[in-house]
Amino acid sequence: MKIKNKVNVILLVDDEPANIRLLNNAVSGLGKTYFASNGEDAIKMAHQVKPDLILLDIQMPGMNGYDVCDAIIKDSALSDTAIIFVTAHGDTEHELKAT
């Protein structure tokens, strides 16, 4: 019996196209990447592709990264997904809120 290698699925979420390109280059070769430019689309895309990892911007119009993370964690179909916040914020307040 042959077991196929699993392809990692990575969802990149940022409202800035330049940041999406940068993140895509950073994870190039690590798996299949998908993109979303806002929180609502990120949740929809996560349901479609079942990512192993989400690289998530904090500050986005509408639904921010914290809200997206909260929705994913509370969703039993997605709750095991690893989430890494990617942000320019460097202060302690954002670091504590992200934990």
C-alpha cells in the first residue's frame, strides 16, 4: 500500500497585496498557498481548503485578525488550525492579546 505525502495547506490573510506577495515568497515551497484579503473571506476560504497554517494580519478593515482567530478557534472544523499573527505592531499590548 502506497501512502501519498500530504501537501501542507497555508492560508495567507492580509489586506495589503504587497504583504501577501512577501508572505507568499517567505513560504514558497512549504505547501500550497491560498489568499484572502479580509476576515470574512479568510473564514470562508479556511472552510474550503482546511489549512494547516494561517498567517494572519491583525489590522484589517472590517473583521480584524483577532476576530478571525477567535472565529476559527471556536469552529470545531477548524479549531486545530495553527495560526501565526503577522503584523508590524511591536508593542506588548498586541503580543498579549494574541496569546
